Amino acid sequence: YLCGWLKVGALHTLVLSDNPLEDTGAALLGRALPHAAHLVSLTLHRCRISEYGMRHLATGVGRSSTLRQLWLMDNAARCDGARAADPSTPCGVGRPHLARHA
């Protein structure tokens, strides 16, 4: 339901922290992100997302024209997964995030 709503809603900020999205939910979100015409900030702390899910999110982020912030703290992904979402993420950083400037 959420992914469909993202396509038609005017949501600017979405916080899904502490929800067990795991890789399946991250993949669905990744597919919806390019269609979320107003989404600027997405927070996914502690959602149990591994490298697989991060790669799907990265694809969606790359195709999104509006998303400027993606917060991914305390997920199951190791450094490679965090770098898939944001190539500038250094290893060992506990707060992987993407911040794009217009």
C-alpha cells in the first residue's frame, strides 16, 4: 500500500525506522522511489536491510529526481551495502546516509 501511495501522495518526508522492512521491503521501496514525485527525505534506521536491499534502494535513489536525504543507520548491511546506497560512505561509519544538493 505504501509504495502505491508514494506514487500519488505529496509526502515530503517518510520515516520508517524500526519497521522490519528487510530486503523485500527495501526492494519495493527502491522500485517506488523514482515515482515519488515529492519525497525529499527517507529515514530507514534499524529496518534489517542487508546489502541486497541496499542495492535495490541505490537503484531507486539514482532514479529519483527529488530525494535529497536517505538515512540508513543500524541496518544489517555491511560497508559494501552502505556504499551501494552512497558511494562516499567510509567504512566503519555507524550512520550511513546520502545527502544530495540541488
